[in-house]
Amino acid sequence: MSTPRLVPLSPTTWAWTHDSTAWGYSNCGLVASDGEALLMDTQFTLGLTRELLAAVAGAVPDATVTTVVNSHQNGDHTWGNELVPGAQVITSEASAAHLCQEMSPAVLSALSSGEPSTAVTAYAVEHFGAFDFGGITVTPPTRTFTGSLDLTVGRTAVRLLDLGAGHSAGDVALHVPEDGVVFTGDALFHGGHMIVWSGSLSSCVTACDTLLATGATTFVPGHGPLADRAHLTAFRDELARILDTATAHARAGTELAEAARLVKKEYAGGKAHPERLFTAVAAAYQEAGVAGVPSTTFELVEGMAQLAGA
């Protein structure tokens, strides 16, 4: 379980953060000014989203959430969208087009509450069995953009950045220039290894460069504690090293599962979920032109589950 809290970053920005790096506990952002409020992402379940919205109401009781920005379409960032009725829901065109191609709440619920008879079901039960996915109606975006999009929340200017493929097929960050704050979504993980659903590890590195180019000093990751420029730079540099190492394995003809085992041994460090490195290696192999690389959600989860037991 996780104990979340709403952390003030400036007079107009807050971060909803969890004290856990476990699957499913994602961070959110709040920008509020002159009676208007914008939420960066919602939560994995309706219960977790209600907790978030109660904290928002307590912090800015006179503000109405008129906009929700989804950093991407994974359920742990979007499955609470329905609890902000009437709000405009914005994401990038690529994010909306792909919708992350993941399991529905009903399928994930069935998988994570079933018998752990395979590596995948055992992994799902372990990491998602505690969540209640009941009653969720997946609520898609109502507005999309490409490149960047400038908005105002009351008198506060914000800019949405289309980061392209990286963690997902289409990632979005939210920059609040006057506060030096960026809500990164899952373009940045802090304290845990990154998941690469998009098949492009090089794009994950490029996304970090884009985030650094904002000049911001505070970065709210999709998961984990708040980060600064040094944290983001270290994260970016490690991704680049993993890319180089995995690409070398691909060019040497190393079988994917063995390469993932070797990369895990070298880069696991003290971060949570080193089995997620399977997705990074798979992405590097895909970019290197290796045929038959796992790419679907189920295949990648299967690879992670097998690497976790290796």
C-alpha cells in the first residue's frame, strides 16, 4: 500500500506523490489559479482518484478542475478520468491514437485475481492483486495536439510538450515556466526502473533531453519522489548506457533473454523492479532490427515476469 500526499511546489503548483515505487502508484500534478484548476493525470482506480480529488478540494476549495492532461494512456494515469466530469481531457495525438493498447480494467482485474499458475498470472497477482478495478469506465481524451500547446490556468501559463514515443507510444509533459516545474509523466521514473512500451529506447533518451532543455529545476516523475536536474541527467545517462550495452548484445547475436539477464545483472543497482529492464533491452533489439522481438503488452509482461524469476 501507499500513503500519498499533496506537496506544494509554489503558490500555484502541487505534486500528488506516493511513498511507494510499487506498480500502479502514479504521481499527479495540480496547477490552480484564480478559481481554475488543471490536473496532470488521474489515478489507477476510482478509490485512489477520489482520494486525490479530496486533497485537491482541500488545497484549493474555490477552484474548479476544468482541464485534465493525460501524460499517456496507461490506466494508472487515466482510469480516474471519469470522476472529473465536464473537464476537457487533453493528450497528444499519438497518445490518443494508440491508447497504450493495454488490458482493460476487467481483464486486468481477472488476471490479477486468478490463480497464479503461470509466470504472467503470478506476476499480475503479486503486483496488481491489491487494486480494486471495479466500476471503471475508461474515459478517453476530448482534445489532442502535436508539438506543443500553450494554455492558461487562471493567470498561470503552462505549456504541454509532445515528447513523442518513449515510455509509451506518445508521452506528454507539462511545463510551468514561471515556477520552473515540469510534470514529466512516465518519461521519468525516480527510484525504480523504467518500462519501455514503445519499442524505442533511444526516444526515451531524447525525451529526457527535451525535458532538460526546458531549463526547469523541479521535475515531478510519473513514479517515485521529486527530482531535480541532477536526478534527471543521471536517469538520462543511464538509459543511454543501457541502450549502448543492449545494442552491442544485439549486434553480437546474443539471444534476447540472455541479453536481458546480463543487462539486469549490470544495471539493476538499488532501484525497484529491475525486471523492467527486459522492456528496455527488447526496445534496443527492436531498434537494432532484430526480428521477432516481443512488442505486445502481454509479451513484454511475460518477459518481465520471466526475468524477475531468473
